[in-house]
Amino acid sequence: MIRTKSVYSPIDRKCDGLRILATRLRGRYLPVSRYDVWMPNLAPSEALMRSVLGGMEPVQCKYRHELR
């Protein structure tokens, strides 16, 4: 089973299983102890991330299209 959870949520090692960080940019000051594996290729494209950060709408449809 795959479940999603924020990297900032409390860590429960018994229930969480393998914690995969799926984002292009790891982020400053994010401790490596918050996740087990970083996989930037699972994240949305850089162009889509720029759209999200720039506040362009609608990005939800574009994101779903990239996941296919």
C-alpha cells in the first residue's frame, strides 16, 4: 500500500515504512533524517513547479497529466 504524508508530519517508524521524498528540490534545512530516499524523478517537472510557485492556474490538470 502506498500512502502520502508530509515530510514535516511526525515520524512513526512502525507505521510509515520506507519514507520517499518525491520533490525536485530537497529544500534548505531539511534534515536527511526526515526521509529515507530522495527520488527527484518522481516529482512534477521543473516547468510545472515554476507554474505552481508563480501562482498560475490551473496546474492540477497538468500535474495529473504528468503522472500518467
